[in-house]
Amino acid sequence: MKIRYTLHAIERIRQRGISREQIEACLNNPDKTVKDEEFKCVKKLNDKAVIVVYRMETDAIIVITAYRTSKLHKYL
């Protein structure tokens, strides 16, 4: 499925130093997925977790934002 990024997501990813490869790894093989109003997927990378917030559309995954956290116990 195609992955599209909102302008907000592009800005935050750049500010936070998260690569698109890390986001794709999280989306394709998450350690945990949570469904609320949007979806959140969590992927442990090294000693931190990458969290990607996204929504599903019929033809694409729309990434809303992404961030890193060291609070592994909270998300995993």
C-alpha cells in the first residue's frame, strides 16, 4: 500500500531526525499497534521506540506524525 505524508508529518519527521526507512519499518513490521481515532504503531529501534500516528484510506496510509520516546514500558 502507498504511504503518503501530511505536511505536518514531514515537518515533524525532519525536526525529530526520524528517517522514512524507520517509519516504513514501523508501519510494515510494528511491535505493537493501537487503534483509537487514528492508528498508532510502535517499533523498538535500539534503546528507543518510534511511534507513527496514521490513518487508513482506501488507497494509502496517511502518516500524520511520528516521534521517538525512551519510555518503552509505556508503549510496549
